[in-house]
Amino acid sequence: MTNTRRASIVQALAIALGLFATAGSAFAQVRIAYQTVVEPAKVAQADGLYEKATGQAIEWRKFESGSEVITAVASGDIQIGYVGSSPLAAAASRELPIETILVAAEIGSAEALVVRNGSGIAKPADLVGKKIAVPFVSTTHYSLLAALKHWGIDAKKVSIINLRPTEITAAWQRGDIDAAYVWDPALGKIKENGKLLTSSAEVATWGAPTFDAWIVRRDFAQKNPEFVAQFVRITGEAYAAYRKDAKAFVANQANVDKIVKLTGAAAADVPELLAGSKFPTLAEQASPALLGGGTVKALTDTAKFLKEQGKVDKVLADYGSYVSVKHVQAAAKASDQAVAAAR
């Protein structure tokens, strides 16, 4: 074989390998950020239903807080992410190129403020001078500030410490903090040696409701509308399965095991944690109460509160461009088609 022909073959192989690598990268380019929140769609995630529905390889990355997810989405490293309403409002206020595609959960008792046994905290007024841990710019941070305001407690008179959920658990065990506002699995662990002071269900009745949402980078959604629709469809169908018969859902040990594996929550706590939030169906998602209007108002109200607390620099005149109803509408249509095809 001549040197020229050998060089040509090597070059051709290099080009082929390059194309293969490029194709492989494209095929694996969808990166989705999830958190350890206990919710029904974790079962679909564990079963690979998202990959099956989209025909796309997905790299699932676990994050501990919404602020970390926002940073990853803003950098372009993550295309779709799970965040709370507070970091979402903060991100929209910074005018990041994102949009809300699904309200994942209307948070109730699944997030709570717990005070450590022996901390000397028997009532809200006792929080003054104490150390309270919370992931900053999270839904629990927002709820904590709203609770303090409701109780008439100056947040500056409380030592609020920024810790991630795993760090909260460790600090709690060392006795470094007096209280924490967090979600599971950290919530379940600190409850073992603590007392509930309030939850996000109660804080919501005081005028500060919180929710979790799935967001997408706007450029990704524009180029991949079918992927986003299928992602929303699978999530919505998982919620519908739970809502149809919650008792049967948690009675299925396989469902519980899958949720435990992805979240780290205790199996015994899963039924209560699922019951601690409301998971809207696709029909509810598109209603005026949620993506059809209510979610925009909620983001606006949250942003105003965060501005008041000095957590964001400005409040936008309109948050409508950060909420999209078209993806749930496309998902509902795809879901109907899937049901018809299965008949």
C-alpha cells in the first residue's frame, strides 16, 4: 500500500470517527436537571419513559437546589431543569432566556420549618437570635422570609445561613444550627430530632404560596418543540396516574422503590410526601389558574417580595414571556393521540 493511499485511508477513518463522535454528541446532547423532590414522575424517569417517548438519549443530572439548576441552565450546560418558584422568579427577573413549561407541584407540607430539639425554640418569637439554615433563593428561603414577616420578626434579628440540603443534615447532626426550612430527604432526617414549626401549606394561607416547575432554555424549545411536548406529556401522564388512585400508586412497592432510589427519601415517608403537594394534570396546567395566567401572577408576586427583601434588583413589568402554555397544549394533544393509538 502506498503512503498516499495509506494517508487517504487514515484521513477517511478520522473523518468517519469525527462524524460518529459528532453524531454521538448530538444524540446525547439533552441534559436534564432534576432534584430530590418526591413526585410521581420519578417513576417515569426510572423506567426510561422519557427516552422511549422522545427517541432521544437523556443525561439526567441531580442537583441540590434550584439556584444551582438556574446557573447550569443559564450557562447552556442544561436544557431542561426542575426549579422552585423563588429561583424561577429570580431568574426571570434577571431576564435569562428561559420559559416555564410545566407546573410540577403546588407545594404544601412537603416543605417545612423544623426546630431542633433542645434549641429552646417553642414558638416563632423564640427564633430571634437563632441560627436557621435554608438553601438561598429556594422556595423554602422564600417561605421562611414570608413566615418571619407574617410573625412580625425582623429577618435581620435571625441568623439565616445558606446551606444545601445535604449540608443541612450534617449541620443538624453536629448541632450547629437551631432550625432549618427544607424538603426531603433532609426534611425527614431532621424531623427525627426536631419539631415542626410551620409548613409551606400554612405559609400559603398567609399569602405566599410556592410551587415547583420545569423550565426549558428558550433556544432549545424553539429547535426541539416535539421533544419538549413529549417530555411534558410523560410528566403529565405520571401525575395523572397518581391523581387517579394515590393509594394504589403508593401501594405498588416498585413505584416507591424507584422514587426512593432517585431521591434518597425513606420509603415509609413517600406516601406522606406525595400527599404533601398537588401535582396538576395537563388539563389543569393549561387553565387560567396556572400556565394560562395564574403562574405569571405568582411569579410577579414572588419577584415583588424578593425585591422587597433585597434578593433581586428589579421587578419586570410583565413575566408573561417566561411562562408558556403551548407545550402543555401540544402534550395534551400527543397524549390523546397515544391513547387513541393504543385502542
